[in-house]
Amino acid sequence: MNRLKIPGTIVVLLVLAGVLLLRGFTAGPAHASATPTCAWTLVPSQDPSTSTTVYASVAVASNDVWMVGSFVNHGTSGPFLQTLAERWNGTAWQVVASSNPGAGLNALLAVARIPGGGLWAVGYMSNTTNGPRLDQTLIERWNGKRWQVVPSPNVGQDNNDLDGVVALSSTDAWAVGSYGSPGTSNPGQTLIEHWDGTQWSVIPSPNPSPTDNVLHAIAASSASDLWAVGYQRPEFGGQSSATLTLHWDGTQWSVVPSQSPGSYDNGLGGIAIVSPTSIWAVGSTSNNGPTQTLIEHWNGTQWSVVSSPDPGSSVDALSGVVALGINNAWAVGYYVVGNNPGQTLTLHWNGTAWKVVSSPNGGTDYNLLDTVTHVPGTGQLWAMGSHFVPGTDQEASLALFRC
């Protein structure tokens, strides 16, 4: 699925193209039970607008969980699209003010906890109010009291977007995305930026495709072991898109071969690390027919496809993944049966197989989960996304909790 970055429109495609806006996580400890014993439940959230979209989440503690995204400003002043930050305080979801430096559009597409305190959130902004749209990178930092914009670089004279972020310490953080105009004569190029405690700077990264190269998520096990995933478009003609996985070894980013089982479209949008020899990446694949879930596993030597269920008949797609241990991982997304509205999809890995676990929906129209996060030190999970408000073309946030 490809979600347009202006809420109120969800387009179901057969490829994870453009800016999928999917998120990466650093895995938690292997402490939780491999057998699910709780049910997913719907938790009411507070939205600043009837046009609200959630893209990413992170849990710091049971009473400190965040989801970020964007919302349409229906007022007469301020940017048309504004950043969204909502916080769970253990009792209720509350909107927290966040910055909007762009005069036209602002959105947060990923969020990560900073060890020792604070959060990073990344996305894009645009000063465009009329005429051609031009995105620029947006990075904000939560210092425990407020969200503040931190300057971030851009490459070239075209769009720059950041879709994933991870932090290893207060002086070591990474953000990934793309620049250029994917799908046009000005191909998208991978964009990777690093925080050294003082400033964000662009780090060289490979682009194996002559057409488009886009990164959607990043995860880390150590300062010398990071992975970023997304998609690439091979030569014109033939396969429309293929998976893309990059690895940082402490010195440079390099391409690592990954699987693209679909003859037409393949893409990865989420990644979770259990250990350097056990990593999960999720997305979707297609043979120019129904879209199906795609799950790949890294065993320390190679990426391989792991069988995953497809409860839908026309669309099954995954966008987020989190790992609690070697025998306990979760992936989220959505599925569509025929021409019916999309439904939330949650899959669980029990050490042997991925299986569908029932999950509620926020409304009777389209329901999509974009992100899943784990509360450190517990077995608690949150899955977030958006659903259409019935009878409208607008979205509202969707939050699911599992004890």
C-alpha cells in the first residue's frame, strides 16, 4: 500500500512506492512469552482534526507512549497540513503541541526514543502554498517539555523526505528517506543523515537502481550494525519494483541482496532486530495481481522469504514490525476482501510460523495499521494507524493495545 502524504486520501496500490511512510524499530529484550495470551483492544484517541493520519509510534514506558503523523488544519490561519504528536499518559491519549516550520505542509513520519531521555521525530515540511510542491527535511526533538525543530540538511533542488529514524545515544542517531522525485525523470535517491550530538549531516549511501531508490525504515543493534530497508526500481520495463536493504558496518553503507519474490512489485517498509543474526523485515509483494504480505528474515548470512498468511483476497500488506524475542514478533498492516473496506491486520511469529491474530477496527470504512511498538520491560504492545470516518474522505487515528 502506498499512502499519500496528505491525509484524507488513502490509495491502495500494488507497490510500496513513493513515500510509504513506514517505520523501523530497535528490538526490545527477549523476555516476553512467545504465546499470545491477551486480545487486541481499541483505545479511544484524541485528534485535533477530523482529518488526522498516524504514521509512527514509540513506547518509552507504560505511561509514556507516542504516536506521530499529521492533520489537516481546517482553520483560517496556520499551515494547511500540520504535524501531529499524541501521548498516552497511562490513562488517556492527549495531543501535545509540535512545531510546524513549513508555511504549507508539515508531517512527522517516524519517531524514536533517545536512550537517556527524549525523542527524535522526522518527516518533511513544505513552504508551498501555490504552485509545484517542494518538500524539505523536518527533524524535531522532544526534550521532555516541548518539541523543537533541529536544523537538518537537504540534497539537491528537489524533494527531500525522511521516513525512518533510530537513536543509539544522545550523540548517535540516524534518519533515512529519499530525495529527488521518485517515478519521474529525476529519480529518487537514498537519503541517510546522522546526528553526532551537535548537528545532522548527510552520509553517502548507495543507489543500485538507475531509476528510483527509496528508504522507509531503519533499525540498529549497535553503532556498527544498522540496517535500512525500502525499495528500488530496476531498469525501465520488467519488474516494477524490488526490495532494497542497506547495511552500515561502522564505516560505510552498502547494499545487501534481499529477496523480491513478486514478478511485478516488491517493497519493504518495516524492520526489527532481535540480534545481529536474527532480523525481520516486512512489506508487500505482487505478481501483477493481488498484493500479498512479504516477510523476510536475516540469519546473519542472507535474507530469505518466510511464509506469511494473506487473509484478504485482493490486498494484504504489512507496514510495521516489532520483535520481543527470537520466538515472539509482531507485524501489522491491513487486508481487503474483494471490494470491501480494508481491515486491520496483525500477524504473530511464535518461533515456528506467522499466524493471523484477530484485531478490531476503528470504523466501518477503511482501517489500516501503520506501526507497532513494544513497551520496554513488559509484554505490552501498541499498534497504531488510521481509519476513514464513515461518509467522508477524512481519516481519524486508530490505536490498539495488547496487554
